[in-house]
Amino acid sequence: MSKTKLTVNSNGSLKIEGDFEIVDSQGNTYGLEGRTTLGICRCGMSGNKPFCDGSHRNNFDHEAKAFDLPPMKKL
């Protein structure tokens, strides 16, 4: 099985590709109808949340640039 890939798009959605399932806060699975690629809203403006519908256009500004997180804290 290949890895699931999550891409943070500049000024837009989170693109998810691969073998995945998406569940709501109650653990119910969304019916993805066989999709292996889709966009997840991160601007909060989509009328189809949690999925992206393009509502962010010209209203969301974030330049996606990868960086390293600090080391995890040890308890």
C-alpha cells in the first residue's frame, strides 16, 4: 500500500491523495464514492465543508512553505 500524501496548497485547500478515509467527530465515515484525490477546506468559506468548493478564491492568503517543527517535548 502506498503512503497517503497531504499537500498544503498556497492560497487554497489541503489536497489529499492515496488510500484514505475521512470521518466526522462522531466517527461516522464520509461516503467518498471511490475518490483517491480531493481537496479539504482550510479557509472556512466552503459551502461543502469539510471539502473545498473553491470559495477561497481571492479571499484566502497563505504561502505554503515547508519547515521543520521543533523536537517533540519529552514527558
